[in-house]
Amino acid sequence: MISLVSYLAISLLLFFIGLTLMIARKNIVAILLGIELILNAAALNFVAYSRFAASNIDGHIFSLFVIVIAAAEAAVGLAIVIHYFQLKETIHIDEATELRN
Amino acid sequence: MYVNILFLTSALLTVGCAVAMLIARNIMHSCIFLLGTLIGIAGLYVTLGADFVAVTQTMVYVGGIVILMLFAVMLTGGKEFVSRAQKLLGLIPAMGNKWSFGIAFLTSFVFVLSQFVLIKNIVKGVEVTKEAKPFVSTVEEIGELLLTDHVLAFELSSVLLLGALIGAAIIARPRKERVAND
């Protein structure tokens, strides 16, 4: 019943929603939320292919590295957002052009 | 049997919470729905037999990144950027207007479709196994692989994490010190 295609469909939906979130929202934190969704869709694909189309578990390793990269990206991205908010008192993406006074 | 139930529950949780993230007005609610999505993905990892990845996902994402996101939302006020002039779609999308949402839907649809066609044409030779592999613990194998085949990436990721931590601490330090130093 559970096949590779069902996992790929879930991953496709997640990627689609994440991309829409990234493009449409005007709040920088919401854009970071969209990036998290996209990274999760990619990691899910790695693990699904590792189970159904490969004999080794290298896909698990790749998804672990994706999680590590996502953690680093979230930390630095949110630090930049907080610093920008302290400077400019706004987090609208269209007004974010410089990070210092 | 149990795997099927877990798969259906996790898939519904994942996709439902992702859609709710997209249409939630309040960015705080979006963060909470991200929590549901990540828990659902951890359940999907369990149905794929990836126990270590599922636990890592729960600990790092659900316990770490979502909390970080909530901190960022609360520190930046979580302001909505909804133009009050719009009527029809003004109820649904938050922090954007209907044009941005329409263009985003179109763009991501075209992008996903093109990638789908591309990948379908390239990867035709993937052999998909039909029989379900038995669920075995993957922790030992992952530990071995990380310290033998993928040791370079492992060490590089530790350097990357250190750099990201120091960089985040330097960037986000309070402004008072800087003013005092100047």
C-alpha cells in the first residue's frame, strides 16, 4: 500500500507550499519558515529513496546533514533578522536593503 | 497494519499543517503549525525505518529550531503586513496581498512542474523494490558510516556549526555594547 510515490507526493506538496510561502510572504521570519519546509521536503526524499531504491542507508546520512545545515542556517538567519529589527524597527522584506546605519 | 495507520496519520498531519501554515493570518500560528508539520515528518521517517533520523528530527527541529523561530517572532513583534483595502482574499492570506500570493502560486507551480518533468526524464533507471525491508536499527550503521566514509563531511559540518554559532552570537549581540564602544 505504501509506495515510493506516496512519499514523493507528500514531499512535492511540502516543496510547493514552502516555495509559495517563500515567495508570497512579506515577513522575513515567514520566509525562513518556508525555507525550513523546502529543506524538509528534500530530506524526506533522500530517506524515501534510500529505503525503496537503494540497498544502503547513505540517504539517512544526507538527511542528517540537511538537518545540520538547516540548524546553522536558522541560527544565522534569525540573528540577522533580530539585528535588522533592532536597527530599523521593521521586518518587511521590501524595505530590507542595508544592515547598518 | 500499524505502519499504515502511522503513515496515514503522519501524512495528514504533515500536509494539513503545511497548508495551515500557508493560510494562517498570524505568524505565531504559522510557527505552531510548523511544529505539527515537523512532527508529522518525523512519523514519516519512522514508517520508512529511519529511527535515528526520526529522533534527530524531533530533537533538533521540534526542540530547537521551532523554539528559535518563536523567539524571533516574539522579538520582532510578528507584525502582519496585510493591506486592509483588499476584500475577497483579505480574509485568507497574511502578510502579503492577493497579487503576491497569486504570482507565488503560479511561479512555484511552474517550477515544480518543470522539475518534475525534468527528473522524470532523467531518472528512469531507478529500480524500486516492492518488498518491504525488515525494520532494523540503523544507529550502528550510521555511526560507522559517519566515521569512515563520510568523515570529511562530518568534520566540516562541525566547523560549520561552530562558525554559525559564533557568527550568530556576534551578529545578534545587544546594541548597547556597540554604542558604549563607539
